[in-house]
Amino acid sequence: MMQDSSHVRRRVRSSLQEEDDSFVMTRDQVDELRGAVEKSKISPLFTSIIWIAVGAFILHYFDLSRVLMFDSRISSWWTTTSLALLGTSVMVGSICVFLQVFANVDYEKKLPWAIPLCTFTGLASTISFMITFFPAFGFLSIPLVVVCTISGILTLGTLPSLVGL
């Protein structure tokens, strides 16, 4: 058995080392393959709308806003921290979008710290929301918060295309 696998490895290695110029595609074949790949793609807008719908369903079905406000197991310190981090992330992201879309300013050059700050506060917000909801939902809080986070990010990313900006 061991000899068979080493024999196969040697054959694969030797075939990889040989140069094979017999596989050449014409321009028409390449264009045909590209067309087939492009036809099979699902629209990114459709995917975003599905994520947004799932996030809205989770927010409604699990009633996360009432749990956040009225459940005695939820720590107010973690809630405040999570909301402050989320607010900071959304505020910095909104400033970047405003500068790019309305003021025609390249925010990457003017504010090089904006994207790292937005990323850090967004991740910290997600983790702190997981800690916030853990006493109420247990390990189910992890996928709930992750899906709601992805839904929120895609909502913010999809809004300009839906509004027409």
C-alpha cells in the first residue's frame, strides 16, 4: 500500500515537472467560458437583500430590542459599551461616505485613520454585543449577532444603490 501511494506521488510530481503546451485555448473559447461564468453568478444586490431580510427576521423574531431594554439578565454596562462602539463605527463610516459622495474628497488620503478605526470599533462592537446577549441567548447569541452585523453592513452598503447615489 505504501509503495502504491509513493508511486502515485512520483508520477504526479513528474507530470507536473514536464511542460505541457498542448492545452491552448482560442480567444473564442476563453470568451465562451467567461460568458458561462458570468451567467451563473447571483446578483450581489439579490444576495444583500437576502441577508438584510434574514437580519430583519432575526431582529423581529427574537425581539432583540425588547431583550436589550427590558431583560434583567442583560448588563447595562455591556449594552452601553456596545452601543457606543457601534455609534462610533457608524459615525466614522458615515463621514467617509459623505466626504466621498457629496464633497468629492478622497477620504483615504485625507483621513487615513478612518478605515482602521471603523473596522476596530465595528469588530469590538460585534464582540461586545455577543457578550451583551450571551446571558439571554447563550451560545445562540454568537450567530444571531454575526448575522445581524452582516445584515447591517450590507444594509449600509446597499442603501446608496437603492437610493440612486
